[in-house]
Amino acid sequence: MKSIVKYSGIARQSLLNAIQYPANIISRLLMYSLFISVFFCLWGAIYQGGEVHGYSLVQMIWYLCFTELIVFCCRTTVYTQMNDDVKSGAIAYLLVRPCHYIIFQFFQSLGELCVNLVAFGSYAIVLALTYVGVLEGFSFYNMPYILISFILGITLNFFMLISLGLTAFIWEENTGFYFVYQKLIFMLGMFIPLEFLPVWLQSIARMLPFSYVAWAPARLAVAYSSEFRDQVLPLQFLWVFASVWLAVFCYSRAVLHIQGQGG
Amino acid sequence: MSTIRKYTGLLSCYFKVNLAAALEYRTSFLVQAFGMTISNASFVFFWWVAFVQIGGRIGGYDFRDVLFIWSVSSSAFGLATIIFGNLNRITAIIVTGELDTYLLQPKDVLLSLLAARTSLTAWGDLFYGVILLVLSQGRDPHAWLMYLLGVITGSLLFTAIAVSAHSCTFFFGDTTMFSSLALEFVINFCIYPIGIYPLLVRFIMYSLIPAAFIVHLPLAIARSLNYGLVLLVLAGTLGYCLFAYWFFYKGLKRYESGNLIITRM
């Protein structure tokens, strides 16, 4: 009970911080609008009518609105924050606090994630409706599954970033890992659906966690089918568990590398 | 003439000092530059999928054209932030009062301010552009010539746009977000075929946000061999740079010192 109160306090504080800076949210909304507008122009030029790999233009724009929402809008500063903590030595203060470092980071980001999901989620819907109108075949009955898939995608991304941030304990310069991870997410589902990739790459991508961050939830939202749902949701759960385990494992190894020097 | 020589000497001095500082942390420098190259390469993958899977031309450009605009944008932005590494920090320098330090220096304030820092990842951007050009254009002399033109004028234009946007801080207060948005707009307009945009946006790309001068005009020259357009690129670049310079100094008159004491080492 004590833990719940403690961690919910951290989440509440993070939520208040996220709301405190509306200018930050507005600038990211503008950036998001820019990306979507450019993609709208680009895919409008590519689509001369009809469908490409099972996606109509309407589905494609909705797809991009959702993938950008998950990866760009619902990202947190957890990676840079952890990097800074390690490099500046602030980690020493965080580790002596009466809470688990990983759980602390999760709840610290939870408030920001919730604000982003609500603000950018509503804006994504407005933007997609303005550009291409209603998504055909969409049913509100499927919303709970789609929402679960979105939350799993965001959580997976979050814990992968935590694991990457923890590498700063071992290798001080770890930006390269982050760049590679970010691009894998971009290539395997964020910019283009997996169905557009060559067949050999599709089969590899389906075995890796990266496409379950953006492709799986966005595909479920724009082309819902119970078969696809039953196929991806268990895999998303599996990858989330694996990423949480990886983060905890990395942490248990990483703390062994800390060297405190008074001060 | 002696003024140009003097400022070229100053810039090369800043460049040497910045490079020496970067090489002091060699691993960090290499990791960041290599990471940026990998990062940029993923966008080529996107375009490869778009062209191979969908086929044809997109917005009037083929795959080679897209690689050309990518190589020029990447190298131009890289060169701008290698030489003028502070271009993204002007607002922060004004707001925190760090500008005082540059006001006391005997050389041009704007130039000293811009050149006082370098970016490590920018080397990755610069080399990525060269690699991409070698792979996509081979020995095409027109493409290489226009690449050089685009990189030089483009780096000046990226800097001029950043200076103009950040100088708004003198008039309206902290404009960090506006400035980063302005640069983001230019970059986005540079890396996609101009033909995908509606007419109004294309007009903006030839005026307010001069992305067309950075990549699309050099590409048009390389393909049509209409070298008369080079004059247009040079005139556009000169005009925009002069405006940025004038606007910065217009704003600087409104600057009030905060008496901040800092040490530059």
C-alpha cells in the first residue's frame, strides 16, 4: 500500500510537470503537424488511386498519424535523463532514495506519457479527419483492443529506451546504440508499413520486437481484423515482458559498475 | 580584401581550436559521427523501398534525384554546424546573457558567436552526403559541381535562416521553439521532392523558407545544364545572408546586458 502511495505520488508530480509547460506541447504539436503534412503530400503524390499493398491513401495517412503518435509524440526523455544522471553523477542521489530506480523512472515518465497520449491522440484524430476524412470500416467496438495495443507499443518502446539508457553505466558514450535503435523503429514500421518491405525482411522484422512498437498497433487500428488482433496482441505482451526483464537485468548488472567518489 | 582575409583567418583559427577540442574525446567524436551516418542511411532505405516497391517517379524525381537532394542537404547542414556550431544556441546565448562575452571581442560579434563552437555529429552529416553522392551520381561532373555549389550556398542559407529566426529573441523574448521549428521546416522541405508540394508551399520555398535554393535549384541545374540559374542561387543566398546579418544587428541594439560573468576556456 505504501509503495502504491509512493509511486503514484511520483506519477502525479510528473503529470503536473508535463502540464506546467504548455508551450512545449504546442511546439511539438506544430512539429507533428509538419511531419503529417509532408507525409500527406508525399503519399498523395505516390498514390495515383487504388491501393498499395492493401493500404488505401486514407488508411495510409491514418497509419502515419498513429505511428508518429506512438513514436514521436509519446516518447519520453527517459533515455537522455538516465544518460545525464550517470554522466553528471546525479545517479548517486537517486540510488539512495527508498524506491527502485527502474520503477521510479517508469512512474516519473508515466504522467508525461498520459498527457502526451491524450493531447496528441486527440490531435492525431483531428488531423487525420481533416486530411483524409473518416477511416472506413472503423468500429468503436474494437477500440479497447486497439487501445491495449497502443499502450503495449508505448510501454515496449519505453522499456527498450530504459535498457539503452542503462548502457551508459558501462559505456559512457552510448549515443550510437540509441541512433541504431531509433532507426530500426523508423524503418520497421514507423515510416512505412511492414507489408511494403521485401518479403525476406518482413519475416525477419516480424520476429523482432521493433515492429511491435508502431506497426502492430497502427495496422490494427487502420485494418482491424480479429485474426490479426489474436496474432499481434500476445506477441506484444511477450515483448513487453521481455523488455521489462531486460531492463531489470541490465540494471542489476549496471549498478555493479558504479564508482562513488564522495562529494 | 584584407577584411576577407582577416575573417577567413579568424574562422580557420576557430575551426582548428574546435576540431582539436573534439579530437580530445576521440571515441565520443567517432561514435557520434558514425551514429549520425547510420541514422541518415535509414532514410535512404525508406526511399529505396518507396521507389522499388511502388516504382516510377515521385513528385517528378527519380531515386537518383532524391539521393542528390539528400546528399546536398546533409552535407550543407553538416558544414554549417561544423563551422558555425552555435547556430542552434543563439537564443540560449542571448537569454542567459552569455552574449556579453562576444560583445567584448574585437572581431565581428555575429561571426565570433557562430563560430565559437562545433558539432561532433555534423561530421557524420558531412561525410554521409559525400558517400551518398559517390554512390548515386558516380563521376557525373555536373552533379559534383552542383553538389559543391549546393553545399556552400546551402550551409550559408541554413546559418542565415537560423540567425534570422533566433534574432527574433531580441524582439519577442525566448524563441527557441520557433527557431527549431524554422530549421525543421527548411530541412523537411529540402529532403522531399519539390513536386509533391502544392503551389503555395513551392512559392514559400523560393522566398520565406529558401529550401529551393539549397537543393532543388542545384538539382535542376545539374539535370538541365542551365548554368544561368547559378546566378539566381548566388543572388538568393547573398540576399538572405545580408538580411540575416542586418536583422541580427537591428536586434542587437535592443539587447540589455545582464552583467553575467563567465569564463571561456
